Amino acid sequence: MNNVVRKRAGITAGVVLAGIGLAFPAVAFAEDHSKPATATATAEARPEAGKGAELREERRKELAEALAKDLGVPVDKVTGSLEKFRAAQGEKHREERKDRKDRKDERAGERPDPAARQQKLADRLDQAVKDGKLTRAQADAVIAAAKAGVLPGPGGGPRHQER
């Protein structure tokens, strides 16, 4: 039984290493031929944030060294590729944050018209009645509850009623 477990562990380790070997060459070879960045230069360029920054830089250096060893390429090349990847990811996240903020700013101050909201609800309920998901009596009950402010959400629900 112990031999079976060892074989499975060996196979799993081999698959993981093969996956790393296949996944990271694209990152390693995607670098341009400008001056490669090193972990030391990167650490100097970033503002110090205490012990956490040192630990992150140490982990990044260990990762670059391990990948370089597994892939058989120089550490500087792997480090440069990883830095490019991190920079691209950072730019992507900044754009996503900017897009979310822009959408939030567009919605700010805009409150949907209660009559329009109730009409949308009525339309959806009518469609549910046509599809056979609700009866007309159930749809009418939901509409009555929405008009009375019983349903949760904008413009209704217990938090919007006086206590």
C-alpha cells in the first residue's frame, strides 16, 4: 500500500513540474531585449513597506531562481519576465478599478424612477404568468406588495418604512 502512495506522489509531482515547465516558457521568453531588471534593482525602485516588502522580495527571488533552474534559463531572464508580467497585471488591475469607479460615478445620484421600476416588475411578472411560472393572483400579490413597500430593495422594504 505504501508503495502505491509513493508512486502516486511521484506521478503527481511529475505532472506539476511538467505543467510549470509548459506554462512558464511563454512568460520567460516574452521579455524584450532591453536591460533586464534584477530583484535588487526592483527592490530599490519600490518604496520600503517594512518587513512584508522584504519577505515578498525574498519569495520572488526564490521563485525566479527555482523557475530558472527548472527551465534551464538565466535567473535575470526569468526575473525580467516576471517583472513584466507583474507590471502588466498591475496595469490591468488599475484599468479595472478605473472602469469600476467610472461606472459608479455614472450611477451616483441617479435614482431609478419608482414608477419605471414598478412597470419593469409588472412586465417581468406578466412574462412569468405567460410562461406558466406564476398565476395571475400571485403576480398581483407581488405587485401589491411592491406598491405597499413590503419588498426589500430601493424604495421599499422594512428599512425604508417608519417604525
